[in-house]
Amino acid sequence: MLERTLTAEGFEVTVASDGGAALVAAQRAAPDVIVLDVAMPVLDGIAVCRRLRDKGLPTPILMLTARDSVPDRVTGLEAGADDYLVKPFAVPELIARVRALTRRGAETRHRLSYADLVLDLESRRASRGSRPIELTGRESDLLALLMRDPGRTVTREHAIEEIWGGAAEANVVDRYVTRLRRKLGEPALIRTVRGAGFTLRA
């Protein structure tokens, strides 16, 4: 029903049948808004929301649930949901909330954030807390590559292919990581994965 309704309103909709599939779809499709039902099989909506937020995904999330107690709503919001709609709900209200979250998502689509680090993809400027950080183009590209999936190891080969078009020596990545670490300061966020590459982890 939701798929038909949202499609009729002009949204492009991807449906996941369980929590595990939702995690994969959310990371693969980079949606503008995620609508999560709390009562999903495999992983419930709360667990999916927490995992997406732990990975640094900033996409607005609307949680749907039949549980209307204050503790239930607080649990959803503390897991990282942006909005919470209790069943049964009026379809026009759902659509209005999805549109509002879409507008909010558009404002942050050009930014990546992790812990206290923020990177503006358009200006290629970063900040850590209140401290601005000036980056070169390739420093910004490498930082973005790490920030798009915190905790995932980015190999030197992958970084060279993505940023230098495959035309660079392996140690160029190490040099840029050293420069990024110096600019980002303490506590360190970029970790070396011995024999593999680098990862972003607080």
C-alpha cells in the first residue's frame, strides 16, 4: 500500500522485505528518505536505524510503528530516527512528513559528517568542532572516500583508482593520509589497517 501511495505521489520507491535487506538497500541506493517499520523480520526497524547511524548515514529516517507510548517513541528517536509516525496513520500526514524530510535531506546531501568532523563536498572545506580545516582537492576526495562508509577499510588500490584514476604509486595514499591526520588533529580518526589500507574510526 505504501509503495503504491508514494509512487502515485511521484516518489521513486525501493522496498525491502526485512531488516537485513533494508540495510543493504539503504547503503546501495543512497535514498533521499528512509521509511522504516519497527516490526520488520530479521532485524527490527530500531536495529536497522542504529546500524545506519553507526555507519554515518545521514539520510532522514521516518519510523512507523504501532507502539505509541512515550518510551517507545523515545527509543526510536534515540536510535537516530528523525520522525515517528504511529499506526494507524492518515496517508496525507505520511506524505507531508516524507516531503518535509526530503527537503531536510536536500539541505545535508552535500555534506558528510562523522563524530565531530564535517566535510562540505561542494566547497571541499572541512571542520572539526568549531575549527575550520583547509584541504586540497585530493585531500578532500580522500577524506570523502573514508567518510562515506566509516569503519570500512579503503585499500590503497581503491583510493588510487578513485582519486588518481589508477595513475599513481601506492605510497601516495600514505603521504596524503599523513597530511590529513596532521590537519584533522587529535584524537586521531584515520586508522591504519595493517596490510590492507585505512579506515575512519573514532
